[in-house]
Amino acid sequence: MAYFEYKGKKIYYEEKGEGTPLILLHGNTASSKMFSYIIDLYTDKYRVISIDFLGHGNSERLKEFPLELWFDEAMQTISLLEFLSCDKANLLGTSGGAWVAINVALERPDLVKKVIADSFDGKSLASNFADRLLEQRTLSKKNEMAREFYYLCQGQDWEGVVDNDTNSLLKFTHENISPFHKSLSELQVPLLLTGSNNDDMIRNDFEIEYNNILHEISQGEKYIFQEGFHPSVISNGEEFAKIAKAFLDKI
């Protein structure tokens, strides 16, 4: 098992395949295990590196998640890239990991080649984000498939991880903080936005939000799947991989 240190705490990561580094960034309440079903779709062309953010999966636990969780996870990702001495890596972040990926590119464009941001609310959180989050988390704790997913990603203490994440996001929305520390107009790398019209875990008008992002940046495109649950990278596995590879390999 491979680890690196960030602020005195151990963070777990995995590597598979060879080629240009492709960093997979998991969403909230998940871990690198969420990619286990689709990782082989990318290892034929890329050195695929997945991380368990602090407090998740095999990484060291936290008593309390930071208020600006997605920005802190971006700093963890930057620390990983520096630790591995990666040149320029591609980033694929899904759900909460999408905000992480964009934050990494905004903070350290020298470390990033391209970014794919999948299945997230967009530039800002929906006005009903907190209510939607509470409803989803309450239902998921009672849903057998969701509980199995939490256990797969976190182990026996999954409920504590979920509660920690929920509390952090509720505080974040209450403070009305932007997901990004810098303006999206400062983004210097190509960005692909992806999502599914059938995704009931992101805002209904996410495509409008995506368009707002594309108007603000200089190098961006989007691809919207008509089918698939949350997140698209998993539910549209093979089709998503084809779209992603075409974008990443484009000169």
C-alpha cells in the first residue's frame, strides 16, 4: 500500500498502467474504490493514479473535515503530484472531485495538462443544495445499495465519514463560500465538462451552469449524456472513456 504525507497525515494512493499521468479524483463520501469498475478502460493509454482524500478510504481519518473541503483536497492532490514528480498530468474529477480538479488547475497550471470535470453543480452551488444534500444523505443511509457503496469505499466506519462530510458541506453552504479561490477566467488549461440529464444528484439546470463556465474560460467544451445515473464516469463507463480519451489526446 502506497502513501505520502500531507500536513503530517498519511494519504493513500494507487497507480496502474503506463503513459501520461491521469489522476482520478473521487467525489464526496467515496474513495478510489469507486473507480475499480472502470479503471481498466484507461490503463491501456495512461498511468492512472487514484487517491483517497484525507478522511476517506485507506487514508488517515480526520476528527472534522475542513470547511473548504474541495480546496483542501485540491492541495492534497497538488502535494501528490509534487511527491510523484509528475510533469503535467491530466485530471478527471467526478462529483465533488470535479471542483477539486478545477481548483488544482487554477492553483497550479504548471502541473496540469487537461481537466475533465464530471457530474457536478457547476460554477456555484444550487440554492437548494443544503436541503437536497440532507434529503439524499438521509435516504442513502436507509438504502441497501448506498450502504454497500459506503462500506466498499470507507469500511466499517462509513457512517462517521458520511456524517463528517455532511457537516462540512452544510457549514460551507451556510457561509456562502465560492468553490473556487480564483476566477474561472484564470483557467489556463483545456476543460471538458460532462454530466447526464438523468442525474438526480446534481442541479436540474446544470447545463446552464456548464454554459456559464464555458463562456468564462478560453478552452472548454462539454458533453452531455442522455442516460446514466450519478456519476456519468461510472454509469456511462465505456462511452465516457471514449469521450474522455478523445478529449485528452486531442492536440
